[in-house]
Amino acid sequence: MAAYEIPIINAPFQRLQTVLNQRSVGLVLAWNTWLGRWALSIEIDDVEVVSGLRMVPGTDLVRGFGLGIGQLMLVDWAGRGGDPGYAELPSGEFRLVNLV
């Protein structure tokens, strides 16, 4: 199984296009100030298939959706536990990783 880190920048809303498991994938990450959490939306071949998914560390974020992109995990790189705040995701304390 290969692991690929998906880079996250320091911005409250970001959209990136990548290839995961040979599929064209758009990822939209958005910081929700009111809820104090990150949300993820996913597009496959320019069609939104998942919207506003809560990013929970240590779980396969796309399990059960049958997207064919492998596992997408939010990893607690710093090992502190809990959910990432705004700064912890772009700083690398939590990392978004694709496992195929």
C-alpha cells in the first residue's frame, strides 16, 4: 500500500485538483468558523459526489462511498489527539493522506 500526502495551504477555503488511484479528483476544504471545524467536499470527474464531510482524524473519510480513490485519511501527525483547529491542518500537525 502506498501513501501520498495531499498538501494543505494556510487558507480557510481551498480547492485543489489531483489524481487519486488514477481518477481525476477535486478536493474542496473549508474552515467553518461557527462550528470550529474543517469540512471536505469531493468531486470525481468534475461531479460533486460528497459535500461538507466532517474531517475526523484516524478514519477513512471516504469509506462507504465507493469512490474508487483508495482511502483518504486525516492523520494526527503530532499525536496530540482531538480534532484539528484552523491552524493545525495547514501547519502539518494533521495531514491529509491518500492510501492506495
